[in-house]
Amino acid sequence: MFTQDDAMANVNVTISLPEKLHRRMKEHDEISWSATMRNMIEERLKDIELMDKLTRKSKLTKEDVKELAEKIDRAAARKLGLL
């Protein structure tokens, strides 16, 4: 059974970083990098969950989505003068 205590439990996650990035982070030890990553992950999950909700009933295939994305990318590139 899932309890409120379970919701408050923390787990540790290990990530691999390039040495140069790690050195740059260490220059800013005033930053709580753990809290920063936790917030970034939470925001990304909210975005993903919103997209899941918006597309749940969609009849588009992955190929349809890919084609639309390519059209949008081309249009944006033209507007920005990149094509």
C-alpha cells in the first residue's frame, strides 16, 4: 500500500557529466544543483504530461507528426531567412 511517507521518500540518482561542465558547476557552489535538477525534471515532466493529455485521442501517426514537424521547421527557417 502507498502511504504518505512513501510520497516523501527521496531516492538518489547518479548522472554523468563532462569534466568541464562539472568544473564550471563547482565554481558556483552557492547553487543547489540537486534542487535545480529536481525543478528542471519536474518542469519537463509537466510539459510531457501536457503533451500526452493533448495528444491522447489524436489519430495522427508518428509519420504524420514527423511530416508536420518538418513542414513547421522549414516554414520557420524560411521566415528566419535560413533557407
